Amino acid sequence: MAPMSQPRPSLGEHTTSIDARAHVTAAAFLGRTPALALGDGTILLVDAGEPRRLTVHPDAAILVAAAEGDRLVTGGDDGRVVVTRADGTIETAANEKGQWIDAVATRGDGAIAWSSGKAVRARDAKGEVRGWSPPSSVRGLCFTPKGYRLACAHYNGASLWFPNASAAPEFLQWKGSHLDVTVSPDGRFLVTCTQENALHGWRILDRTQMQMRGYSGKPRSLAWSNDGEWLATSGAEACILWPFQGKDGPIGKAPRECAVRPARVSRVAFHPKALLVALGYEDGFVMLCRLSDAAEIFVRQCESGAAVTALAWDLDGRRLLFGTAAGEAGLVSPPA
């Protein structure tokens, strides 16, 4: 008789269901408050008491969102960029009339950035707004870890822009459509997702390029480990982790795979303090994988089978928030 497989540890009994009632665009913790940005233009704040539903984009959809501290910045198909805080305060930061907001980014000092059409704008901590016209629409934005600088993903590559400088942005070229962008925590590498089911990267100092292929779908979710040595990615029937140890990063190195399942990974989120990655799949499955021994911990199988579209850890890594395309969501709070 074949030996019985060992059951996976489960956090199901420590998961509280949340009825979001709309597509979950993003999940975040605003300080200690869990928040869900929803496709119907609302934000759901899940406080200790009754959840609060805030209408931040009336009669519009939230397309993109980014969080920092106690702020959640959202961009909608109404052309508005809105900042929502944990106490429920809402501020309209910009209104790009007649445009959709394609990407938003946040920075710890209060600065924010957004893109719409062929325009990128950055508002610094003092409220001053500066703009740049990229060569094509920008689909991905992020602030670099050092300095007031933006990384922008667009057609045929990526650009690095200092909003407060008069110099032209630095252009990193690679043919094709680049959809998302991230910069390593040490600021040495820039990586984009591409339309061709791959990642493309540059070592910023000398523009050395690297291609990361082998995905069955588009790797639209990226997350760095707390030590900056691993980049977790979606887009395959496993979490694909690229090694960024040493000066060459993943050049000449094979990726690591974990948590293989018969469905693609749709979202990834690294624990803020440990080598533990949360994974959401296109069939609504949520689980954790520990890198030290590849141990897997089951979290939830969402009943609708809809794709997991949002994942976020709190600052301490004690709680995990997730949401799906069908409006199912949950908050994982294991005992201390």
C-alpha cells in the first residue's frame, strides 16, 4: 500500500470572511486598519467594529491602488486620484478629466505619483506637482528606494525620472510592451513585466540587461523578500522566485519554484520580516510557502473559484488580507 500523504497545515479556522460585494482591486493595511479597494469605486475599511464602506470614486471603478503608512491612493476610470486615510478622510489629489488613471505610486514621506495617457505627474511631500511626457503611455510606476525618483514602465522599455531635476529621464531600452515595474530594495536592479509572458531587468549602474522567461502567463504580481535577495512572481503554476544575491542578480542563475498547483499563481506577497510568501491562485486558492524548507500552509479555497486579485500583509506580518475578482475576501489572524 502506498504511504498516505501528510495533510497540509491549515489557517482556515483563523480566517474571517469579508463580503466585499465587488471585484477587489487591491488590499492594504492603513496603519492597523485592513482596507480593500473595490471595483465599484468604494473602499472597505475593516475596523474592529462594523466595516465602513467609503465612496471615493462615485459612479466609477477603481483601476489601480497603492498604499503607504495610513494612506491608500486610488486611481479610477473617472480620471481622479484620491487619497484615503485610515480615519476615513478622503482627499482628491488630482483630476485628469477625460482620462483613465493607469498607475499610481506612493512614497513614505507623503509623495505620490500617477500616470494617465501620455503624462506622468509627481506630487512631493509639500504638495508641489511636476509632470513629464513619456514616449508612450505608462502602465507601471514605482518610487525608487533612494532619492525622489520614479521608475516608469512603458512601450520599448522603462525610464528613471527625477521630478525635481531638469535633466531628461534616463531611458532603459528593450523592445516590446512593459506593463509593471519594480526596483530592488537596495536600488540596484529595475525589473519590468512584459506582454511576452516574461520579465526583463536592468542593473541600473551599468544597464546590464537580464531576461527572465518560462512563464505560461503574464507575471503581473511581483514582491521582494525582506532581505532583497528574492523576487517572487506570479504567472505560472507555481511561485517563481528569482535570486538577486550578489552583484549579478539572476544573470546565469535558474529560478526557484515553490507551491506547484494545477492553477496559475495570480498574486504574491512576501512577509515583511520572514522568508515566507503568501500566494493567491487563479482558482481562488490561497496559501503560504516557507522558503527555508518549502513547507506549504493552506489558508483558504474561495467558494466562487474566482481569481485572487489582492494580497497584503500588515506591518508586523501578523495578519494577511486577501480578495478575489468575485468580491470574496478574508482576514487571516493567527493566534499569538
